[in-house]
Amino acid sequence: MRLRVSQICSTLPAELLARFLGEKWGEPVSITGIKRFHGGSARQTYRFDASAPSGRREALVLRRDPPSSLIETDRAAEFAALAAFHRSSVPVPEPLWCENTAFGSPGFLMREVAGGTAAGLMEPDPYGEDAAAIGTALFTALGAIHRTAPAAAGIAPVSAGDAAPARLDHWRRAFEADRFRPEPIVEAALRWLGRTQVAPAQRVSIVHGDYRSGNFLRAGSRLVAVLDWEMVHAGDPMEDLAWACDPLWSHGSGRPAATLPLADAHRVWERASGLTVDPEALLWWRMFAQVMGAVIWISAAREVIDGRSHDPVHAFAGIIPYRFHMVTLARSLSRSLSQGRGA
């Protein structure tokens, strides 16, 4: 499950960026103001200013693979997803160049989205009086994503019936690769998912893969950018909806991404996507979302235990979100089994 990248520089020399942009711009380039964003745990993200003697000046962002990562993803796929939605109703940063070696590891450059802010996981009320407007925009954008065929981003499709089994197999293999102690709750949830029938996808679409609070920027009541497309794939739109509505991302409010009430978020998404929320399918996907989260947090802890990472984000993820999803998983399993589902 963990990505192995050799010969990666732990810091980002300005010389790499200056050389690359100098070739693209056709003149010498100076790099200043390099700053790494430490909120994420899967990719390294930097913003910086580039300037040239001609007066050209741009604020840019680099996304690249780190020396060790929780999830295997492809920068080219993330870049293609941004390109597919740039200039669409789904706001995304403008992608510029994707390279395998120019930045020390596979990565790409995009323009900075100025003026936007992202919510921190620990903020109790990140949107205040703008919550309803942000939620409406957020779930409208998610519906627009789910109207888009995988081919728009060059992603190979899956069959409607294979969408859920393929994802379950993906995360089961990740769990087996990264587990380092008995995890009876995850094991029980995986068994429940495996023996519980789920309806085929109503539509196979682009799935963002990590659509949640913290992975978008807002300016006041406006949604200005959907970020972090590293887990993009073809699949069932219900996967994104379940993850976006997971209680972990509610900031303690009980509302999806601390925005709209759950029923309202579903209605906005249905209107934008042209799909219908199937309660039985959503039950399966919500259990799946909790398992996916738990496996990611287990992988985070494994990175620290094995000495591949000293990132405090990984250490935090392996303790706090891990415990949260253990509790929600246990409760979800108890409810489902008491109702005779998956027994």
C-alpha cells in the first residue's frame, strides 16, 4: 500500500523550480517565498512565488510525491482530473505542467487560488453563518463531478456491478499490507461488507475519492476550489457521498462537512447529479467509508512505527481519527447486525 520513492530530496531547492520554469518561460526565473502546507498526509504541497526580469510574476503551487506515503496514487491522474474540470462549474486550480523527475519526484505545478481558506479538522464552527451557502455549493459541485464520465479525465471505467467489489478489494488488500496488530472491529466490518449485497452503481462516474471538509477552499460564502484529487478513480458516486457525509468531517456538528443538515445535503446532491440516494446502498457505502478511514489511519501509524515518517500529521492520524472510526464502526456494526442486515 505504501508508495516507495527513492532518491527524493527531503527539502525543495529553489534551483529545481527555477531551472524548470526558466525553460518554460524562456528567461531566468527567481523563486521566493517557498512554504510547505502540512495539513495533508499523502502528498507534499508547496506554494511559492516565481518572477522573471520581464516583470512576469506568478504565485504557484507544487504537488509532489513524498519519500513515503499512506496511499499509492498517480500524479498524472490527479493532474488529468484537474484538467478535466478546469473552466467547468466545478472550481479547481488551473493545472500547468506534470513531470516525473523535474521536481525531485513525480509532481505537477498549478496556479495558486488566491484568497481561499480551508477549514481545519479541529475548528468547531468553520463556516459560521456561511455554512448553508457553502454546503449548497459543495454538494452541487459533487453532483457535477458525478455527472462526468471517467473518460473525461482519461480514467478507465469499471462496470456498474464491479464498482463496490473492486473498492472493497482495494482497501482489504491495503489493510492486510499495513496492519501491525489484531484489528477485530475492522475485520468484522470487512466481513459484513463482503457478505452484504449492494446495488450496482446507478452511474459509473469520476469519483473524487477524498471529498470532505478540509479539501476545499472557500472565500466568504463562495466555494473557490476543490482540492486534493490524488485518490480520483472511476466508481460509484455513492462512495463520495458517503465519505463527504462521514461524521468525522462534521466538526462535531452532526452536519456533513459542518454545512447543511444531512437530508438537505442529499437533496442538493440529487438535484445536481440527477441520481437518487438509495438508503440501502448508502448504508453499505457509509460502512465502507468508515473502514476506508480506519485503514488510512492504520497506515499512518504504520509509517511512524516503521520509521518511514516523522510527520506529526501521521502520528495524530494514527491515534485520534483512528479511535473515532473504531467507535463509529463498532456502533454501525451493532446497529446493522441488530436489524438483521448482513447476518
